[in-house]
Amino acid sequence: MPTPSFHELKKQASFFFKEKIKTARLALTDVTSAELLTEEAISGNPDARSLSSISKAAFEVDDYWRIVAILHKRLLKFEKKNWRLSYNSLIILEHLLTRGPESVAEEFQTDKDVINQMGSFQYVDEKGFNWGISVRKRSERILNLLDKGPVLKEEREKARKLTREILGFGSFSLRTKCQEIVEESSSSPIGRYGKCNSNFNCLENLDQEEHFVLLEQKEVISVNDYHHPFISNESKSNASLLLG
């Protein structure tokens, strides 16, 4: 077995140290797992798994206020030297707007000015990539969602529809999804050889990370969430259809 390099040992030690701090904070302070997860996503790399966990936790009233407090605080501290932290906060906020409680859109109305200011941010890294464009596009998208108009409704419906598709609601939906993939690829030589030969194989070809996220969201549409104070009457009607 090869000897770990100094860099690998340093990385392992750092991870171990962070885990010890996390355990201590959970045991000795009032901090919750949702708070720690949100902080880690902001300071690190908010992937699909962590975003799904955060949006799921937001349906718990206590965790909801803790999560939005962290995001409010970070957005108000927008600094060019720490732009990545604010950008990650925007990623989390966008996910909450489209998949979290509907009250998120109202909650972040007071942050619209700072989000708008972030749109003028410019930064080109050493590889020549202009992150300013990414920040501007993200901020513009979030501002459109915060308008609480048709864009927000459409994006939330897309997320809901995608969840229904991946959950299947029976084998018929899975067969339909598979059939769509086969038909889309039928015009290419690869498609003729049957990239998707069965329902099982079809699911195997779906992006596993996306599959995990959407399965996680199934737990959000539960009886407890149906009575959640942040869900509007319209959403309760939709939830009743899903639960029926």
C-alpha cells in the first residue's frame, strides 16, 4: 500500500479536526445540523445532496428561521474578496425559492438591493474565467424569482413536475420516462442499438445525483408538511392530490 503524501495527510487531519468541531458544537451549543449544513455549503461547495437536505430542513419551522438568518447575514456581508461565499448563498437561496417553503420569496424581499448590487460584480480568475458573469446571471434569476410572479410559479411547478416524474407514481411513469429517452435517441446510430433496453437500465442511465435529490424531496410532501404554516392554500390543494 503506497504511503499517503503530506498533502493527503494534511487533508485528512483537517477533515478530522472539522468533524470534531462539528460534533462539539452540536453537543455543547444550540446549533442544529441544518445550520451546520448551511454554513458548510456556503463556505464550501453546495452540491445537489446538501441543497436537497437544506431545502428539506427548511420545512421544519425552527430550522427554517435558522437557515434564513444565516443567508440574510451572509448576503448583507457581500465583499469582493469573499465573493464566493455570497455566490454560494445565492445558489442555496435559488434552491429554496424553487423547492423550499413558499414563504422564502417574501422573506428575502429585503435582500433585493444587495442581490442587485452583486450583479455588477466582476472577477476573472487566473484561468481567464469571468465569474462576474456567473454571479450576474444568478442574481438576475433570483431577482426574477423574488418578484413572486409567473416566473416563480413556473419554476416551482417545474421542480414539482420533475419530482413526480422521477418518483414514478407507479411503473407506468417509469416506462414513459424510459420511452422518451429511447425516442429522443432513436434518430442517432447509438439510439438504434438500444441505449435503454429496460425500465431498470433506463433508471441506471439517469443522473444518480439528480435521482437522489428528487427522491429526497418525496419526504417533503408528507402529512406534516401538508399542515406546514409556510404552505399556501394552493399548495395544500396540490399536496392533497399527491397524498391521495
